[in-house]
Amino acid sequence: MSSRTDKLQNSFKPPLPVGRFDKAFPVFLEGDRGVAGGIGRNITDSGMFIETREPFPLGTRVKVTFSSPHGAEMTLEGEVRYQCFINFARADATRAGMRGIGVKFVSPQLAQKGPRGSVH
């Protein structure tokens, strides 16, 4: 015997979790300190890691632009949440290093529409 609640419970399906996109792809960063290139990795719906030679300071707002080989572009705004400086040895015993930043995606800051008046 089934009831109305059984039917409702069976029809509810939670959204699938968003996993990591494990591809590496070129990105462009734009912030207060200028423009830099990088390699985007481990992208999720909330942020990503970007290898870059020019890491931006913690707390910096950056625009991350993704471009496709066909010319399409998408830009997201993010905030630098952490920096990484990794040194490692390769299989041939030579040393190598990598720098990068962790970016959390945020809502774009809206431009102010003129001066704000004071409240009396």
C-alpha cells in the first residue's frame, strides 16, 4: 500500500554534487596590479586554483577570463584566498617550482551610481 508521502519521497531527487573539473586550461587574470596569464586547474562551482608567475596578494579581487580556441570568452570575478609556492624534485633529480593562487568566485561588485548623499 502506498501513500501520498511515499510518492513525494520517491520523486524527490537531490541535485548531483558538482565535482572538480580536472582539466588544465589557460586563463587571464586582471586585478589592481595589472594583467597576468595562468593555467587554471581544479575548477569547481565555487572556485579554482591558478598556476601563475605573478600571484596576486591575498584578498585581491580579480577577473578570471576563460577563452576557447574558437574565440568564445567567459569572465568570472573572484577573490584570492590563498597562495602556494611549491618546490619539488623531478624524476631526473632536477629541482623545479610552481607558484599559484586559490580563487573563490564572488558576485561582481556593482559600480556606484554617483555620489552617495548623507542621511540626516
